[in-house]
Amino acid sequence: MAFLQHKMDMNLSAYSMCLSHSTRTDIRNFFNHYLTTIIQIFNEATELMLSKGTYVRSPFIPTPKTVDTVERQSFLTGWFGDRRPLTAIEIDQLFFDISRNALGHALLLGYTELQNPKKYGNICDGVLILQKNLSISLVQL
């Protein structure tokens, strides 16, 4: 079921991006139709996964009780100086990247069990790269 959840997330992102970048009416209608369809399937699949307890939730960020204002104009100093906390959008994007990398890792790992290592050795390299990316992303959180 987690595979279905990640696939739906990627389809929603891809179709909405394609729709927002299209100018021709027929192309916009095409992506609008498929985006509407994938939204319906996404809602049904999400309800099913929630009822079965298999839905993987993204990190929860509580609503702050007070408003924090930016007092320094050096928002990017976290890259070079003191580390700043991640924003909600950054946390969400890291979670999505980790989910996508985990899905790719699982698929490549499955392919490595079916492949001829002499002929398709680069798939094994892909598994190692994805493992490294996952560990780097997890450290960021």
C-alpha cells in the first residue's frame, strides 16, 4: 500500500506541474481530466489506507502558540554559520524526497535479484547511491 501512496503523490505533482505549464487549451484539458481522475483515486486510496492503518503520515508540525519574527536579515547563515531550524516546507520536501528515494531503492533492489551482474552491474551502483542519498536525507531531519 505504501507503494500506491508514493505513486499517487508523484502523479499528483507531475500532472499539476504539467497543467500549470501548459498553454494550449487541448493540452490543459487533457491534464485537467487526468488530474481530476487521479484526485478521485487518491482520495479513495487514502481513505482505504487510513481505514486499514497502512497510511504513512508525513511529519506533524504543531501550530506555534506565539509568533516568531525574523530579527536577523541573514536567513541563509545556516549554510555557513549557526544552523537555523528547518522550515515546514523544507521538512515536507525532505520527507517527500526520502519517500521517493525509498521507493526507488526498493525497486532497484528487486531488479538486482533478477539481473545478471555482469550485464547490468550499474543497477547495483544505483542501489548504493540511493542508500547514500537516504542516509544524507535522514541526517537533515
